[in-house]
Amino acid sequence: MKILVLNCGSSSLKYQLINMENEGLMAKGVAERIGIDGSFLKHESENNGKVKIEEEMKDHKDAIRIVLDALVDKEHGAIASMEEISAVGHRVVHGGEKFSGSVVINQDVINALEECSELAPLHNPPNLMGIYACQEILPGLPMVGVFDTAFHQTMPEDSYIYALPYEYYENHKIRRYGFHGTSHKYVAMKAAALLGKSVEDLKLVTCHLGNGASVAAVDGGKSVDTSMGFTPLEGLAMGTRCGDIDPAITTFLMEKEGMDYKELNNVMNKKSGVLGVSGVSSDFRDIEEAAEKGNNRAKLALDLYHKRVKKYIGAYAAEMGGLDAVVFTAGLGENSPESRAAICDGLEFLGIKVDESKNNVRGKETIFTTEDSTTQGILIPTNEELMIARETLSLV
Ligand code: ADP
């Protein structure tokens, strides 16, 4: 069975075609600048190499058509005909409180997703566009929605309720939801397998450190807390997002700088984080390089980033009453031994001792702590697309 995994953003569409017989990647790619001048598709087939296709895509329907053409192309394709695709798995950012697991998409689900859109106005509408486009182009093909929020629906009330008047939760569903759930779930399961234990018997802190970043407390295979909240803005400092700040700063800044809430929202989401502090870049590679050359603000950005992750690890160990392993994943977590070491530095009291030579690795499943560590540090490359394909397979 071959499953097409789609991740639709506002002007982009990422896809993977996965053969579920061996979980092998057959093709992948990204369509960019959808609805903007100069749209193109970068397509890569495992057996037939890479190609860049420049073609107008005025909407997601055009993009999906071009992706399907590329998949069946004689020269660069991966399959002989579209009939080989058995199902489509869609990444959907926000499932609200309605979805605590993946679902087969039908009209009721679409209606519920439309309702969730006001909770994720930047993400859910493009996800829905992808679903509508598939309905038209691939009528009758089963589709599954896999939600970033679903894994965190197991959080207890005292993790997800904000200390605001309770009626805001009742009237507007203001609560913590958490994101990156597909990744947290995937790496938790993989880490358990690497440790040769059942995930039900483990207390894990999973750190998804990409451009967006979040930490989750996974107790017995269930998310019991996570650092992102009502939106992906809460929690860690990120590439461009501020994460936790004193909420009173917002009204203070609006007054001092004469900003309206839209400008402020833009500052907190796009101009803050390690970009805002360093003034260098949102990309950790640039910041690490600048810090090495003596740029103090770049060093400060890294230091405060690492400290924030460390604080969450400590908090979640306390919350779970123990810790068996800390799992690192996503761009920075997988590729920066320096960041993993800096975050774990000082966590020896929790039983974590980094083995420098084992930690000197990128993008490969590894336990990077010493033999005598009682709590393990683990690197697991995430694979959200494979997780979406597995969920899709299990439902269709
Ligand atoms: P997203 O999917 O959220 O865009 P990724 O998981 O791809 O993010 O992570 C992107 C981040 O990972 C970037 O900030 C980048 O700097 C960081 N990253 C990637 N490779 C490295 C590396 N070799 N060293 C340090 N940071 C890296």
C-alpha cells in the first residue's frame, strides 16, 4: 500500500509518497510560492533523481495536480499510475478538543475542522485547502487527518487550564493545546524501542528543537504537559518566537511603542526569539558561527535558549516525579552536539552525564550519555511524515 502524505502551508505544499510495505520513501518534494508569481515544484524520486518544475500554481488544487503529474511522470516519477496511491494522510495543525487521535476525513470532520480554524487561523485554512483540493482531484480516495494537537489531548486539566477566569475556557476554548504532537509521539516511541523498554514504563522529556520548538513530558507514553500552549507562541525561545514572557509586557509595549495588537503579534512571532536577541539570524547555524567569532549577543541568544530548554526539563522531571530519558529531535536537536551538551550541562544531579564522543553525532539514533548515567540522553531523528503515513494506514 502506498500513502501520499501532504503538509499544506499557506503558500507551500510538502509531500512524501511512502511505500508502507517497507516504510520506504518513494518520492518527496515541495511546491512553493503557490498563489504567488514564480511558483515551482522541487521533486525528488528515490530511483529517478531530482527535478525542478517551474509552473504556475494559482492555488493548492493546481499544486496537487502538478505533484501527481510528477509522481507518475515517466522520467522522474515513482509510480506508474495514480491508482497505486491507496490513501492520503493530511497533516492538520489544530484539532481543538474534538480530536484526540487521527480520523478518517468525512463531511462531519471537515465541519469540525472549519470550526477549529479560528484557533489556528494561519495553519488550518491551508490544511483545509489541501483536503478540498484532494476531494476534487482524487474523489473517493480515503483521506486521514493527523493533528499536531492530538497527542497532547491526554494532558490533565491542571496542565492545560490557564489561570484566567474559567469562563474564557468555557466560552472561547482558551486553554493549552500543545503542538508538534506527531513528532513528540514518534520520538517517544522510537526512544523506548532504542532503550529496549515499553513506552508505558518510561518517563520521558522529548525536546523538538527546530525553527519552532517545544518540549513535552511523556509519562507512560502519554503527553502530560507541553511547553506550547493556546498557540505555538508559548514556551521555549524559538527561531523568531519569543516563547514565555511576562504578559504585561504586551500592553506596556503597545503603549510605549504605539503598536496595535497586529504589529505586536508580528514582533512576538516573527522578530523575537534568537533572531531578536542576537540580531544575527533565526538560523542556529549562523548564530553558532557568530558566537564563535565573539559576537556577544549571539552567545547570549544561545545561552538563554539552552537555559530555557533546561528549565523545562527540570520542571517536567519534577512534574512526573522522575525521568528516564531526555530525547532530542528536529533541526537543532538532531544536528547540534554543542546545543545538546549545553542543555544537559548541569543536569548531572538528574543522572544525565554526556559522553562527548558519543554525542559528536548528527542525525542518527544515538544514546549519547555515559554508561553510568541513570537518565539517558537520546538523539532520535524525527519523521512526522512516516508517523502520518502509519496513522493513515492504521485507519484505512
Ligand atoms: P522547522 O521544520 O521547524 O522549519 P527544522 O526542524 O528543519 O525546523 O529545524 C530548523 C533549525 O535547525 C534551523 O534553525 C537550523 O538552524 C537548525 N539546524 C539545522 N542544521 C543545523 C546544524 N548543523 N547545526 C545547528 N543547527 C542546525
